[in-house]
Amino acid sequence: MIKRLFALAVLAVGLLGAGQTMGQSMACPNWNNPTVFGQHYLNAGFLPDPYVRNITAGGRVDLRNCQPYLGPGYVVTRPDFRLQYQGRSPTGRLTVALESRSNVDTILVVNAPDGSWHYNDDYRGLDSAIVFRNPMSGQYDIWAGSYYRSSNNPARLIITEYNY
């Protein structure tokens, strides 16, 4: 009986520790989650260029607690938007940009088709952008965040193959 109680106690402690680790990783950006604002398919050379989508930026997930550490800022766990991009860019670049509509300091996080993570804060003023040179075809998961913890900040997501 004592062995059984001891075994249950060890199991409970192990599960508690696993739950804490699982909770931390689940509270970070996860490209496996469904998106908040949907997805769109674009072929290289798309028109009209730029593609623009109204979204909201910000969140309550502190990127400082996530691995890999990308930079400071707050996002939600789900991607805000998913871009399915195909082909070879005629300009050799693909830019994902985020413009605040409420004077919020935005940050941008993108998980590229090869699984690499990209981060930007303050590309142009307080707005963010990430430029992919010779962009790959595939899925780009995009998080529209804010430098300071805040939510529901109106913003525009801009995707272009031209200079931004």
C-alpha cells in the first residue's frame, strides 16, 4: 500500500512538472493553431500589389517567455494570418508589413515555410516589416503584435513584392 501511494505521489509530481512546461510552451506563438483573421493564397506576380488586410495587433503573450527568443513584444498564440505564397517573385523579394491605425508600436513575427522565425520592430517609425529575399513558396504564418502589452489595436497587414 505504501509503495502504491509513493508511486502515485511520484506520478503526480511528474505530471505537475510536465503541465507547467506544457503550459509555458502552449502560451507562445504556435503555427499549428488556426488563424485569427484567416488566410489568403497569392501567386508570385500577384495583382493588385500590395495585398492589404485589416486586422488587429497586440496580445497578452510575452515573447520574452518563449523559445526561440525573437525580441520583445506581445502577441496571441494563434497566427493572426496565414499566407500561402507560390512561385518566384519577379522582384526577388516579398515584404510583410504591419501599419498601426492607432499609433501603437507594432511588432511583427513570421514563421517562414522552412520553419525559420523572423521578428521586426520599428522598420519605419513605429511600424514593422520583414523583407524576404528570394522568398520560398509555401506557408507564412504571421503574428501582428505590439511592443507593449495591449490588444485590439487596429492595423493593416500589407504584403507586397515591391519596395516598401
